[in-house]
Amino acid sequence: MITLVLIGLLGGLITAVSPCILPVLPVVFLAGGPGAEPPKPNGSLPPKPSEVREAGGVRIAAPPREAGRPPRNRRPYAVVAGLVLSFSFFTLLGVTIISALGLPQDILRYIGLSLLVLIGLGLIFPAVERLLERPFARIPQRQVNKEGSAFLLGLGLGLLYVPCAGPVLAAITVAGARGEINADIVALTVSFAAGTAIPLLAFALAGRRVAERVAAFRTRARKLRIAAGLLMIVLAFALAFDATTALQKALPDYTSAAQKKVEDSDTARQKLSGLYDDSNKDLSRCEDGVNELRSCGAAPQLAGITKWLNTPGGQPIDLASLRGRVVLIDFWTYSCINCQRSLPHVQAWDRAYRDKGLTVIGVHSPEFAFEKDAGNVADQARKLGVTYPVALDNDLDTWDNYRNRFWPAKYLIDAQGTVRYFTFGEGRYAQTENLIRDLLTQADPAVRLPSATGQNNDNLTVGRTPETYLSTSRIRGYTGTPELAKDRATIYAYPAGGVRLNQLALAGTWTTAYEEFTAGPDARLAFTYQAKNANLVLAGEGTVTVLVDGKETTTLAVHGAPTLYRLTDDDTAREARLELRFTPGLQAFAFTFG
């Protein structure tokens, strides 16, 4: 459980500084400022009515209070506490409560928006603020009741808080949606919430410090409170009409790399995965984003779909009926900013290749309860320009069938119904499109494809050695003697003239086949490449010694099923001569370069 807590804590920290939480930051910052009106500098203040008591029929007042020393402002803590409490509670139990009471799926969102408007009105009109703080008046702790509106504000923000979705949040959401809550899920939720709270609290405390130190905040406190109230009301309407997503979509997801490193590590996958049986185990044979087509098993069914959008008469689609066509399954959810940034790429592929044999299916697997409402999904899909079929996976059955952990996630299925590739999160758009084109050509060699859409987010492929399959029928750049002999052990030798750029050669004993090359005694491989890093998919039990430009750099221990191993990793792209020395029995499948 300790490992799970650490994963949740780090995931929460990363999430709380992501671009997805930008809409709540101004409110958190301003909420940390002064709550009530500051005392006037009269030297002393009269005692409160509660500080007057009677003794022997005589009314005795407490000594006058010193001016300029108001009770400590705890609003930052109250706001963050309310946000974390409501977000955690309703993420885990919101679906269960809503279903049990028969309430609309988006009721919590409406409550959050209403609270935000009420708090805004409270900052503008003191009478409204006193009304909001009345439920906290009976709490005996000193000054706690004065933070009541701040706590309510936090509760409302927690219902509107939609952070960037990663595997940690996905695991919590899926468990909450299904009522599969246990000690591990509670620990993960609490640790994720605590990680989220730390940066938000720092931001709120910064707001309090500014309010206390900057003279303008003290002398114009009333005007600033009104401005803050108006901002909250404007934010509520902006959230209600989805006006904040333009800014979120425009910003790059600068935390995605850190999120993947923490939440999609081998340890995190094992801890967060909800599938511990052999269901669709062939999917585990493939890796996220490997730049090659591999056989990942038969495509799982689209199960538990509650409604279809953008199909004739709302009729369901059976994957079996799509044999002969290439299928792209895109897992998304409409409030996920990462998904919204990814959609233009998917839409471009749909337009370019629909008539060439590609079918795009968006599987809408909701992150929050309000995303289960079919009307909401249809409305947002229309606004986002989604015209291809959308399957509403409200119970996350299809999500589980594909062993998915990310929003967004893309799975490519070939014309025979086999999953050949998948990629999680944003990015890899040019790579994914190239593989779509490969599958379309395989399905119909006579197809005439249009130019690539150019849906790329980087220039990593420019001047880089292309992926190279160790396959008797698909290899490129092979040089050496003799010619490759299929399915029989053969002794090979490096060419006398050396191995030039983008060429490879074998030495020692190898058994070469359609899918892989298997090392025998003294098996070696030389490859001259241009890239920042070189990677090789390996399987079996043994070691691979890596030499770069004749110098030994590392020895890799290979264990188990086919997995991508990093051979080299430089700061910049360069030309290098790679030599690998294998222990007998190891299998090598494909090189990729970054």
C-alpha cells in the first residue's frame, strides 16, 4: 500500500500544476485574501456581545480588543479543504449516490456552479455571506464559523474541478463508478487528494500574503471583494457554457511527460491495473507507442454500450461487420482537455481516409458522472465537431475489455480484426497516421491514398533512421553475407566495406524468420544509425552487450516476453555505429529510433 500511496501523492502533485486546473486558480488565489471587512484603526475595538457576561447582576465586559490584530485568516485552508473533500468524496461515491437517489447525472455540476454564484454574491453583499456562514455558527472552535463561506466555496470548486486525466485518476474513477471501493482505492484517493492540495494551498496562501502585505488590498478591501465576487460569478457562467476550454486547449500539456513517467511506470501499471486475470491477455504483448505494427491479439468487443451517436438511426456497430476495413478506436471523454486537444488529429484522419477504408469509432468512457448524460455527450460532440460514430461506454465495460488506463487512448485494428498498435495520451500523431496508412495499404494494395494530413506535433522523424523490422520479408538496409536464410540456422559475416548509414549486418549464427531473428553462438549485429536514441524489441532470457563506435557502453539483461529496450540515449541526434552482442536464444524483433 505504501507504493500505491506514493504513486497517488506524486500523481496528485503533477495534476495540480497541470493546465487543466487553470480555471480554478484565480478563485483559489482570491479566496485566500481577507474574508470580512478589516477593522478600522481606532486604537481599540469594543467587545463583542459574546464577550459580555453578568456576575452578581452586574454586566462585565472583557477588556477592549486591540485594533489592527484581527483573528488569523484561515480562508486558504478552508477553501482547499473543501475542494479536496468534495472532489475525493464525490469522485468515489458520486455515481453511487446519484444512482441510489435517481438524480440527474449532472446534478453535482449544477450544485457546484450554484455554490460558486452564491459565494460570489456573498462577497458582493455581506448579508448573503452571513447567511452562508450561519450553518457554521454553532461550531465552537474560535473563528471557524468565519471561514464557513470559504469552506463552501471549496466544496463548490471540488464539484467543478476537472484535472487532466491520468492512470491514477482513471483507477479512482473506474472504481468509484463501479462501487468497487476497498482500502487500496481509498488510500490512493486520499494520497492523490493530498498531492493535489499542496500546490493549491501554496497558491491560496500566496493570495493571503499578497492581501496582507499590499496596501491596496487593505485600503480597497471592499472594492476588491466585489471584484472577486464578480470574477466568481463570471467563472461560474464560463464553466456552465464551456468557455474556459479554449485557453486550456491552447496551452501545451507540459506535465504529460512527468505524468507518464510516474503513473505509467511498470510499478504503477501493476498497482493500478484492475485486470489481474487472463482476460484479453494478448494485448499485453504490445507496448504503448512502439513505432511498428505488431500482433496484439483479436480486437475485444465493444461491450456494454448504452447508446450510439452519429450512426444511422442510432444503430450499434459490430466490429465483426467491419472486416476488410481498418478501425481506429479512440477512447475519450468530453471534459478531458487532453482528449479535446487530440480530437482535431482524429477528425483529420477520419476526413482523409474514411473513403479509403478507415472507420473511426470514438468510445466515450466517462470520467465523471455528468459525462454519462447522453444529451451532454451529444451536445459536446457536436460542438467539438465529432461526426464519426461515438459509443457511450458508461459502465466502462469496453474500457476494461481493452485494458485501457488513459484518456485519450488510440487502438488500431487491421482488416482481419487484430489489434496492431496502440498509443496512450497526446502525441505520436505522425507516427499513428503512418501506421494507419500502412494498414490501409495492407488491406487494399491498390488503394490510392491522399497526402498525409500533416497531423504532427514534433519533428522527431526528420533526418532520423526509420524503424527497421528484423524480418526476412520486411527488413530494409540489410548488408552482409550470405543472403538471409529463412527459418534455418546460418553463419553470417559483416561486409568487408563496413556498414554505412541506415544499414545493418549480422555476424555469427542466426536463425532468421518472418517475425524475428533468433541469436545463436557468437551472434552479433551491427547497425549505423542517425538519431538521439536507439531501441530494440527483445525477448527471451539472456544479455545483450551494447557497443557504440567500438566502445562498450552497457549490458542489458533481457527477461520474458517481447519488450522494448533502450540501447542508446544521447542529448542530440547524431550518427553512430552500433554493435550488439547476444547470448544464444535471444529473439530480436524491430529497431526504433527517437
